[in-house]
Amino acid sequence: MVKITNSPEETYEFAREFAENAKPGDIICLDGDLGVGKTVFTQGFAAGLGITEPVNSPTFTILQIYDEGRLPMYHFDVYRIASPEEMDELGYEEYFFGEGVCLIEWSTLIEELIPEDAIHVLIEKDLKQGFDYRRITY
Ligand code: ADP
Ligand code: MG
């Protein structure tokens, strides 16, 4: 399915609603170029789970855990990962196969670790349609 948004607020709102369907063990892969809105999506999703603390992507932190929502949320940003072994060091399996929801920015960098039943969300720009246009395929 495809959702078009024309502002960060619309992407946030879409993700907030998306979170209503989240179940324990869901893995949501967020892909698309730098600055497309993967973190904005994650922020809206967090709000949808009832997380009130601020969500961002610190440059050198691969995993952030948010426990206050309807489900635990594990926010991975693997942009700076050097190799999939770093995921082992993090003990990623506990999160991927746990009772929370994983959101993984730049999931294609750890493609070999992503389970087959993961949910994929791809965000793309199309500058011909305007600077804030985003096409979200899910
Ligand atoms: P990423 O995590 O994919 O690198 P961010 O979510 O950090 O990207 O940043 C997305 C940037 O794009 C923000 O500055 C946001 O304000 C801007 N933006 C403009 N239009 C949109 C839109 N339709 N959806 C999401 N973000 C948008
Ligand atoms: Mg980001």
C-alpha cells in the first residue's frame, strides 16, 4: 500500500495510527535515504504506543529502548554499524524475538538478520512533487 504525505506532521500522524496495529514481536524495517523521515515516522509510532519521552537518533547509539508505552519499543538505527556482528554484541535476538516492537532504520544494512515476516516501510522523496512530498510504501 502507498501513503503520500506532504509534511512531517502528516508522516508523524500516519505512523501514530500505524502503531495501533502493532503486536508483540513485530519488526518494522524503515528504509529510504538520509532525511526522508524514518525518524519522524519512529517518533509518530512512539506517540501511538503512548511513549511521551522524546525519541531521536543519536549518531552513535544503535539501540534505544522505550518501556513506557503499550508495548516496549526497540528503536534501532544501524546507519553506522560496521558489520552485522555488532548486532550480536548488542544481543539483538532478545529484541527481535521478544515481546516488544522493533523499528529498524537502515534495515538493508543488516539484511541477513531480518526475519522473513518483517514489515517493510519504504519512504521516498520525489523532488518534482515538492520538497516535503514523501511516498510511503508499506
Ligand atoms: P531520516 O531519519 O530518514 O534520516 P528524519 O526523520 O531525521 O530523516 O528527517 C526528515 C526530515 O525531513 C525532517 O527535517 C522533516 O522535517 C523533513 N520532512 C519534510 N517533509 C516531510 C514529510 N512529508 N515526512 C517526513 N519528514 C519530512
Ligand atoms: Mg533517522
